[in-house]
Amino acid sequence: MINNFFTSIFFIFFSVTSPTTTNTISALDVKKVIATATEGKVLSAESIYKNLDANSLTLPDFTCFAKALNGFNKLKALGEIKKDLLTVIDFSKSSNDKRLWIIDMETQTVLYNTYVAHGRNSGNEFATTFSNTSSSYKSSLGFYATGEIYKGKHGESLRLDGLEAGINSNARSRAIVMHAADYVSKSFIAQNKRLGRSLGCPALPNHLNKEIINLITGKSCLFIYHPTNKYLQASKLLS
């Protein structure tokens, strides 16, 4: 289904564009192609969502998934992401819930559903405020491309590049990365009534961190969602 989507993109482009003397595709052309190819995004998202193999795990809420899919398709068409993996984090949910999913979009299978931390200044049990500012210790919403793995103070960690100007574009300079944390666990929730919090990073459980970051490294898509109007109105990848 995904392959058919991208085949359609190129078909539409060559169908609606008149011959020119150059092979260069302008930014305007790309926007037109994407706009045409995604006219049926709601039906497409519904169809894909209904066909997802939950693999005995839960699914993200449809609203969150549909927005993630829309941005994923646009970023894939623009070459900003290279892998058919979509990581979805839903910060509208309690930190006591498993609110991170990794979906193989080629096989349409949910591979992981686990806990993930938000920034300490974004909220307590629930994340409510977000920032792109250094030293804010808040999470940033939006679409990211996964970068390279490195070893830091938390062990193996995965760098993230924010793809939305003014929303998460300072992620790399802020050192917003995926890393393991002791406070991302059922035992921490049992003792503290909520998951632990990071300095803004989407921190993962210790026992899953290595396999997850090794899976999604290298230009896969990560989407952090919250239905805050400020983000929904500012993002150019959701509309």
C-alpha cells in the first residue's frame, strides 16, 4: 500500500506537469505533487489503520496515527526520511501508559509499544507544555528524522534532528536524544504514581533502549504528538 502511494506520487507528477527544458523539480512542483497525492489522506489513513497488525500489542489512537501518517508520507516523498519505520509518541496520554509505538509501514505491523518519558518542565503525569528552547527542560512536539547512535552519559543514545522550524528545529543543539533511563519503568510508576521525567528527551526503558535505537537509527521518522492548538496550527506537515 505504501509503495503504491509513492508510485502514485510520481505518476501524478508526470501527468500534471507539462514538458520543460529542465529536469529540475521546483519546490512549488513538489508542493503540488504532495497536495494532489494526499487528497485522499483520510480514507488512506483509515484503510491502513484498519489493516494494521497489532501483533498482540495496542494501537495508537486513530487521530494521532492519521497525523503521523500524513507527515510520514510527505517526508518520505521529499527524501527527508529513508526507512519504512514510523515511531509515534502520543503525549496526550498519561506517562503511566505505554505511549510509544514503532510501526513497520512496509508490513503494516506494530513492532513495539512501550513507555517513554517527557521533559520535567513539560508536566508531571501528563505533558502539557512544550518548547524548542535550550535549557527549557521541556519536550518538543513534531516530526523528527533519527540520526546516528553514540555513547554518552546514558550509554548508547540516538541523536534526533527536528524537521519543523520553530517547533523542534533546535533538537540537536539541545541534545534531545533517545536514551535509556532507570525512571522509565513499571517499578518507578509503582513507587511514584507516575513515570520519571527527562531533561526533554524521549527516554526509553533500559531493557528496550538498545534494540529500539538500533532499529530506528538512520533517517527513520519519529512523530511526537499532542493536540495543542499552537502546534496543530503551526505545523506545515499536518495539513
